[in-house]
Amino acid sequence: MLYDLKSAKELAFRVCIAAGASKAAAASLAEATVAAECSGRSSVGFAHLPDYLEGFLCGRIPCTEEPAILYPAPALIQVDAKGGIAQLGFDRAFEELQTRANTYGITAFALKNSYTAGELGYYVRRLARKGLVAIAATNGPALMAAGQSIEAVYGTNPLAIAAPAGNGAPLVIDQASSATAFVNIRQAAERGDIIPEGWAIDGKGQNTVDSREALKGALLAFGGMRGANIALMVEILAAGMTDANWSLDAPSFDEGSHSPGIGLFIVALNPELLAPDFSARLASQIERLSSKGIHIPGSSYVEDEIDIPSSLVATLEEYCRL
């Protein structure tokens, strides 16, 4: 089903309110959900929204908590989401994050005690549109095995970067440390589909292409140990630097009554203080790389309408009837 962006945001907002979310949380989540679809990250767009809705209904996400914001130093912003959504905590600090990054040249944003962060590229893209270069990391409940372990020890632990590029769309790189998103495994299991080799192991630690067996096991890192090392780097930033739960200690995002309590760490930099023509230079470099057949992430952001599966729309509408 095709939705223009305004109608898609209204749908997301309406079902969030029906599930018990505050108007502020619903607005933040609706904006981020549609943005994920526009960027082509549907696995963390409307497909992920039911996880939030169940979270509101079951108490995993507090419906009325307002994030607390502290400033431990001029170039540091610390947010306690109090079990709520990361998107709202980011929204509450967004203007101050811009102001301080422009004033001091660099500012770090550290958010803890939140539900999963959704599309990580969403946060850095918004900052890049304001002329800043931004790097972000977030963790989540343990879903991915690493090394010789058959136990899940890390979340999908994505890393993202965005940068302004002249008058065009920002450059946005957003990729998980895992070979695929957990939502993709879950959707494949619901359909009974086979998954590619290298995505996951089963409950006995054996490589599997059976999506249902994969749900009993763990995701795998992309690139073997290199991907696992990136997951650990992300864990240090997202959990260590924010004082959030390590992935091993984070409650499930889809079961129980406790928020995962994970972290989101962002560094925002004003590039013009170091390289006054940064944005123009990057735009020129992107054009040069494109001419050589290089794919430039972030360049295909949708600005008009998105397609949401009718079965998913029906699932979302059910929350309005509860």
C-alpha cells in the first residue's frame, strides 16, 4: 500500500497512541519510522514498529517517562531515557547538540537506559542536514555470537556516519556488525524461508540456513572476527561510554516487562572549523567516485511516498482496536 509521507507519519503516530505512548514519544517514533522507510531500511521501519507497540502495551517501554538531560562538561550531553525510546531523548537534546557542536567544534551525546534505537542512520542524517559530521554507535540485547562462542554476546551493534555534501543529500553509511538484522531472520521464519549461509547458527552452534532454527541460535558477524571486533568497538562506545547495559546484560526487546536499557553514543563535529570547504570537497569527491561506479550510501532517500505491505498495515491497525 502506497502512503505519502504525511499519511505514513499519521498512521505510525495513531497506532503508537493506541498502544499507550505519550504524544511526544509517538511523534518522535513516527518521524523515525518513516525516515527509516525513506532511507530503504524497512527492517527497522514499519516492520519494527510492532515491537515498540508491544513494548508500550507490556510495560517494556514506559509510556509517560520524560528523558532527563545533564551537561557534565560544555561539550558533553548526557541523557537518561529512563527506559523510554532513544528517539525522544535525541529530539529533546537535538537543538543543544547542534549549538554546542557549532560552538566548541565537537560535542559528544551519550544516552543510556533506552529501548532499541531503531535506524541508526536517522540520528546522524539529521545532524548532517544541519552541516555537521556525525558518528554514532548503539548496542542492543545479545543476539550475535562471536569467535568460538556459540552464545550470543553482542547486539547487532551498528555503526553509522553521515556528512554534508554540498547541496545534495548527505553521505550516510549505516551498517550493523551482524551479517543481517534480527528482524530479517524473524520475518523469514514466519514465512518458513531459507536464509543465506553465514547469517546465523542454530542452538547447537552449527551454521544453518533454516530460519526457524536460527531463532533458537544466534546471528553471525559479517566478515568473521573483523565484524566481531567492530561489534566490540561499538559496545565500548554505546554501552561503556554511556553507562548503559552491556548487550549481555540487556533484557530482551520483545519479551518481559523491562526495557533493554541500552546506549546510544554520538559524536557531532563542525567540519568547517577544520576544513572550510569540506562540504563542497566531499560533494566533488562523491561525484568523482560515482563516475567510477562506486555506490554512494544515502543518495537514494525517498521524498514522496513509501510502500508498506498491506498485511503489515492490517497488523498495525489491530492495535487501534485493542
